[in-house]
Amino acid sequence: MRDAITPIVSFNFGMKNKKRIREGIIWGLFFTGILMAIGMIVIELAASPLTKFFSLSDLSYYMCIDCIRIMSLAFLFAGLCIAFQGVFQGIECGIESLLISLGRQVVFILPVAVFLGSFVTGGENVALIWWTFLVGETLTLLCTLFMYRRAVKKKIGTWEDKRNE
């Protein structure tokens, strides 16, 4: 979806058409959200059958199901972060796009993993580690929304609205 959003936003950014930029972003985020929600639901329902593809001990089997279900909760947030990367690229804000990647993969993942890992005392609560991804994606999305608001004001906010085009 990111690769579909970028040219639409970029073309309309070049044309300085606020209305079409806004529509491209809204529809792109809407369809990304729908696809990621469907993916999350499918994975939630298929966690057990998917796990049966692997020859796991009973404990590993249930840990794997927990992992899949917890990780799938982050799909929506991850999808929106990735879609926003395309938006930022389309409005010539490459640094913000890079910051989203760093937030998703390093900045909000490692400290949260270390923090939650300090509470893991054995096999019974190892699932805490998988919540790292949901927390990391959520924090990244919150920062993304802040950057988006700032970037739109800076890059697009002063343009005259071309509603008739």
C-alpha cells in the first residue's frame, strides 16, 4: 500500500492540489487499515492451525500460538506506520519516513523489549516479550501522527486550495 500511496500523493503534491492529496492519504490509510484488520483477524483465527505446521513440544506449541496472536495485534499499527512512510515520501519528507523505520525497528522496540524482558521469570510469562511489538508500533504511530501534522502544516498548509481541479 505504501508503494501505491506514494505516487498518488507525490503527483498531487507536485500539482499543489490539497484536496487530492488529502483524499489520497485518507483512502490509502483507509484501505491499509482494512487490509491489516483482515490480516489480523485471519491470523488470530488461524493461529492454532498455522502452528501445527511445526513439530513443537506442547509448551512450545502454546507459546507459539500466544506469540502469533499477540504479534497480529500489531498489524494495524504497523500497516498504518508503513503507509505513512509512503505519505512522507510523497510530500518530500524523507527524514520523517526514515524516522518511522527507525522507530519501528530500533528506538521503540529495544528499550521496551529490555523493560518487559526484566519481568520474564520463566516459561510461564515469556509472552510478555511479544507485547514489545504492539507497544513499539503504537508508540511509533503516535510519533508518526505528530510528525504528519507538523509536516502538513509546513509543506501544504500555506497553499491555496484548488478544489475545482
